[in-house]
Amino acid sequence: MTGNIATIGYGLATLGPAIGIGLLVAKTQESVARQPEVKNTLFINMILAIAFVEALGLMGLVAGLMFK
């Protein structure tokens, strides 16, 4: 891909991690509302999961730039 088409592809590639992080945070908040006593454990797990999802998005971006 070249030019503007590649840029659109990179932009669309960020939608997956953004949706994933949004779902993770929403479900964590829902779980905290149901069981407030496990807030700290859920927060740690949420941050770890966000890091994994974001890492996949960054790997996709790097791969796209490498094969440009």
C-alpha cells in the first residue's frame, strides 16, 4: 500500500485495540459495581489486560511500517 491508503489502513488498525480497551474498562466497572470488595484485584487485572491489548495494536502498527 502506498500514500493515503496506507494511512487509512493504519488508522483502521487502531480501532480494534480501542474497542477492546473500551470493553475491558466497561466490564471492569460493571464488576466493581457488583462486588466493590474486589476492586483492587480487578484494577490490576484490567491494567494488565489493557497492556496486552495495546501491545497487539503497537505490533500491528510496527508491522505496517516495516512492510511499507
